[in-house]
Amino acid sequence: MSAPVSPSGDTACGKRGVLHDEHALLGARIGTWLKGAAPLSYPMPPQAGDTALGDLEAGCVLTDVSGITMLYMSGEAATSFGPAVFGGRVLGVGECAFEASLVGDGCVASIPLVARTGDTEYLAMDACGRGDTLSAWLSFVSGVEQGGFRPYEGLETEDVSERLVPLVLWGSAAKSVLGDYVSGDDALPDNGRVTSPMLDGRIATITLRTDLHDRPCYLVLVPPAFARVLWRSLLSFESVRPLGVEDLSKLVTSALPWAESLGSSDRIELSADLLLEHGLVRDTGDFVGARGLRGASAS
């Protein structure tokens, strides 16, 4: 049963997403997740191996992850800002990866999925509940001044969380399902890549792929005006099952061993060895927090 709706358009669990009514029609159990109301689970009949992981193997799952924080950075300064605040490998245009963003003492602000969407454009997406921390930290760094010089002057930073509806399509059948919507030059991204395919020739998207559990995992960012029609269309495939954010979070955590550590709102310290092992920082040390991280590891 869906949560009650107040006159303001908010539910008792928080702000409603664009697809709230779609989840209610499916009988979703709706509760608080990140910044608002979300479908925690659905009363769907068991399929595949009777587990969410079984659904990944037999078909794919579809989840509305509205509520994640999406931060867009642009301008000439972004070319130096991105590699400074995101400690993973320096991304080329069209690449994406999970990367740690560290504060000065080496503690973790967050580990967002970062995409370089253009020569002077970055998009960082936080789904672990540390979006506000990440936003505040990036804002602070963007305004730093050294001897009267501002290295990132002219950088434009925007929170675009409300401008696009993020859908996760994940599983063995995900590529074939999404492939039904594209043709010609609008190819889907390979693993670790981001593209802007036009789905059905009319729905402009930003689509990222980062494989998890050895299965294709797409994050499709859709304009709100097209979110409902795409949601319904994807669910028309027999191989697609809606999955609530509770089960999705468990699946992601089982695929990314470091993810569980980010569930706290407190100070987070992860070792340099762990961050290096998972490619969340690079070994060159040329990013904000690298010195603090080395110092903490040595003590």
C-alpha cells in the first residue's frame, strides 16, 4: 500500500518521484530511501531462482532509483577539477567508473559513479546517502584560493537530481532489452562507458554501463516527461522484473565489497590498500586527500 499523500504532493515518507503512481499500481511497498519516497519492494511472484540474483542470471531487473544525487560540473576548469576531486583513474571522454572523493585528511566524502560526459564536463552520481556531503565538499574545493589565485575559477556546478529520472536495468538480458530501442549510430555503451543514445528515436538519454556480478548494468537517465512511457515499455518484456531499492541495495553491496562502509553518515576512513585494490584511487597521489590517506595508512 502506498503512503498517504499530503496536499503539498509529498508523502509521509518524503517527496514523491515522477514514477510514484506507477509503483503504487504494482502494489509496491513504499518507504523512505535517500531523499524521498521509493518502492522498497514489490509483491511479485517468484521467478528464475526465486532470488533477485536469480533474476539477474535469467533476465534482468528494473529499478527506479530516483533520489540519488546527481552533480554536474562544467567549464574549462572541469578538466583539472575532475582529476583533483575524484581519486580513481583519470577518465577520458565517454568513460565512467566508481571513484573515491577524499577530504583533505584522507577520509572518504563519498564514492560516486563518475562519468566524463564531455571534454569539459563531469557527472557524479551518489546513491549511498552521502550526496549532501559530496556536494558540500565539491563546492568547498571549487572555491579554494591559493595566494590570491583560484585554480577552479569559472567552474560551473549544478545539482541536476530533479532534471532526470534514473533507471537501473541490470542482468543478462539487459543489453538485448535496451538494444530494442536503439539503431544505427545510437549504440549502447560498453562496460565502463557513457553515451547519449536516443531511445526509440525520440527519448534523449544519458546511459552509463558498469557491469556488476558479471552482468550488464545500465543506468539510464531519462527526461521526466518520458519516464512513465519508458518504464511501462521496459516492463512489457517478459524478461524484465521490477525490483525494489531494498533488494537492489543488497545486490549492489554484494557486488561492491566497499559499498557497505558508506552507509554511515559519520566520518568514514577506508585504508589506502582497500581503495587501491578496488581501483577507487590511483597510485600517483595527485588528487585531493592523497597525502592524508598515505599518512593515515602509515600511522
